[in-house]
Amino acid sequence: MSEELSLRDIRLQKLARMRELGHDPFAIEKFDRSGTAAQLLERFDSLSEEKTTISYAGRVVSYRDMGKAGFAHLSDGDGKVQVYCRKDELGDVAWELYQLLDIGDHVGVEGFMFLTKTGEKSIHVTKLMPLTKSLEVLPLGKVREVKDEAGNPVLDATGKPLTEHWYGLEDVEQRYRHRHLDLLTNQEARKALLDRARIVSAVRRYFDGAGYLEVETPLLQVVAGGAAARPFKTHYNHYDMEVKLRISLELYLKRLICGDIPAVYEVGRVFRNEGVSNRHSPEFTLLEFYEAYTDLEGMMRRVEEMFAFVTKEVYGSPICPIGPIGPIDFSKPWRRVDLLDEISLLSGLDRSDLSDLGKAKSAIQAKGVLDRAHELGDHIDLAKEDNLGGLLEKLLEVFVEPTLQEPTFVVGYPIETSPLAKKDPNNPRMTRRFEGYILGREICNAFSEINDPIDQKERFEQQGQELAKGDDEAHPYDHEFLYALECGMPPTGGCGIGMERLAMVLTGCEHIREIMFFPMMKPEEQKG
């Protein structure tokens, strides 16, 4: 084969030769397997003792040709098995097909289990059938020496160390852009992504078992409410009107509660036209659940139960084994702390300093709070804070959030930043709202929901004033939702949890893209 040919051209030539030999791998529709790699290895003793004929198929992930014999590893994604081929047993055609294999090809084999001289459980191949030819070269790492279980080099017939190719993908951008290659070559990344899928499935099982009804609500909405975020906009041609991709699931789910469906949940994609960071993606998966006749404390118990259930379902125990502070025990109740108390404790401000905006700004300047924030590597710009609620949440972000390592509920949020939560009867400047934190990260947001339509109308009007001032994340006025409230909504507790945030905690991933199969990437030709 000419050196001027590309590697892809060479593989195409190998495919053509396979077809000349009467075997077109792409013509194969089905191959029956005796089991997965893990199942065959688990049954090795009985299979090898009886020399049971078994069949197995997988992708070639290592390959070496020793003249008249050869070894390869076939992977089914979750496990791999070594196969051993001999020319005199396969015959000339099948042996040539073996020699035409490349890393990345799928191949089916038939044979029996045996133990190699180096002690590796393997399949002695009697029949071989290529099932696909990979035309692209998978990311190759390097050529490495083959070693036995004791770590000693394995020698060929001439006494030279045997070598094999192994493959891997290290470039982060390429891993996210070509996730199929990441799944093939990076077992840690593969496990995190598969665990994320199992986590979402376990969440559904929990709520189904708790008597909640799973529903679907519109992605395209005239009024995108339920959160403080800028929506993506698009045009509905049939009705000739502008609509928005949803930023939350909340308002439609609460309208179902108004329809006397007592407990509902949804796991769905939401879209927020905002920045990207290690914890934020404009497109993400949100869980929201609402239950009639319960309150904030009821939502706390639901969150605690759900985390314990999901962790046990995925990892076999309510104790999550992963985390920078060690295992996290979700069988225990979470801490409960008051927002204003924690800010006062950690910032040096008195609780009385936090009663109104002017008083809080004066105290922050007088008591050296700005300097303490700077020492923590953060910055508080008092000029940008034009309401008490926003300032309190900034103080929370700077002084409190980093300390919330173990599972903790922070209770009692300002009314300005909580337009859908009931007022606290003991302090009408605050609301019956909590956020849950783990490892310094917000993990959930919950309310005792407003069911007073007069109060909700006033909140919408106040948010409208903020919108008129230029706050494009202020909550829009939703007439349809308000009408549903006027028809009567029972006392209700509600909560939202980002599935990516949940998966990051349970898998130990530090970046949100690590647990998204296909994160948005800027097209390569448009970069720069």
C-alpha cells in the first residue's frame, strides 16, 4: 500500500479486500452473543471446564499479530475480553480477515474460554466475523509493552517484548465535541455519564413510588416565567407571534395543582439565554415537583428522602462515596440554618443591620465587610445593588455559600428575589423559601407557594416595575397563571432541582459539561 494514501484510504482498501474474500461486514444484520464481557468472565470457570462453545462480539480496542497467531481485546463498552486466534485453526480466509482488522472495528467471534499462559481469561477463537470496518482512526495514545499480571513484559517467539496500541482522548474540547469517542476511550467519563442517566431514572422511580404523576408541559411559551432568567426567543409561524423557550416548569405545573391533581412532577429541558460556566449551561435538565396540602418543611423531607433513595439506587447505599470532603451520608437529616443568621455570623454584620437597604449599605462600609469580601477573593459593588433582596443574596454568595459543604437547607429569602413564594408571617420582608446546598453549591430551590391571587398580583406588578427599570430578568406578568390562582389553589409546596447539579454532586464531576452527553459547542469553523 502506498505511503501517499491516507489512513482512511488504507482502511477503505482493507474493506474492499474483505469484500473480495466474500465477506462484507456492513451486510451483517445480526450477531447473537452468549453474554456480555462481564457475564462471560463471571461464568469463566464453568465455561472453560466444559469447553462450552460461546459467541461474543465487540469493538477491537487492542490488536497484535504474531505471524501465525494473534491476540486482540474486544470491548462491548462496559467490559472487554481477550481473544486468541490461530491461522491453522481459522483457515486462510478467516485468518486474512483477522489481519485486515483495525482498532475500532467491530467483530464477532465463536470459540471457547481458556486461560492463557499469562493467566488472562480469554476466548480461543474458532470462527471470526468482522461486523463493521471503522473508516476513521480512533484516538491512539501510544504503543506500549504487553505485560502479564505480575507486571513482567510478555515476549514473542523471537524473545522481543510484545507491544500493542492503546487509545485515549485527552483534549477536553474534542471530548465534548465528539462524545462518542470520549465514551469509547475514557472509562471515567463514560461512568459519570452513564451514572447521570441512572440518577435521572432513579429520580423518576422515587416520585412514581411516592404517588406523584409525571406530566409534560409546553416548551414554547408566550410568557416564560417561573425563574429570573432571559429566555431564548423564536417565532411561531402559524400564529405569527413571538414565543419563548421555557426557562422553568413551575407555572404550568402549579396550574395542574389548581386543577386538583394533588402531586405532579416533570423532568424536562429548560433554556436560559445566559452565560456559560463550570456550573451553568443555557440548556439543562430541570426537575420540578409540587404537592398540595404541604409546605416548606414537607419539601425538605421530600428532598432528603429523594437524595437518600437515588444514592442507594445508583451506588447501593445512601452514603455517596465521592466527594472532596469524603463520603456524604444522605441517610441523615440535612442541616437547617436561617439566611439572615448565617450572613450575620459570617460577615460581621448584625442582624439588625439587614433590615433595610440604606442601613445595610452603611453597615457594610462601616464594618469592613467590603475588605473581608476582597480577602475571600470576591467583590461587592454596592452601587449595583438597588434593593435589599439582591444585596442579601450577594452577601450569601460571598460569605455563606463556601461554608455549606455538608447538605444544608438555608431558610428565609427576601421578598424582592422570591416573587412566587409565600410571605413569612413573622417577617413580611422575607418569604417561606429555602435553597439546598452541598459542597458550596446550590442544589435546589423550594417554596411554600403563593396561593393568594391578590398577593401574587401585587408581586407581578412589583416585578413589572423592575422590568421597566431595565431588569430583563424580572418576572413577567402572567395573566393565565393568575386566573388559575383565582380559581383556587390549595396550600402547596414546590421544589426545583437541576439534574446536572445533582449528578455533579453524586459523581464528583467539577464541570457541568462532564455530565451532559452533548453540551453545546461553538462550531469549529466559527471559532475566534
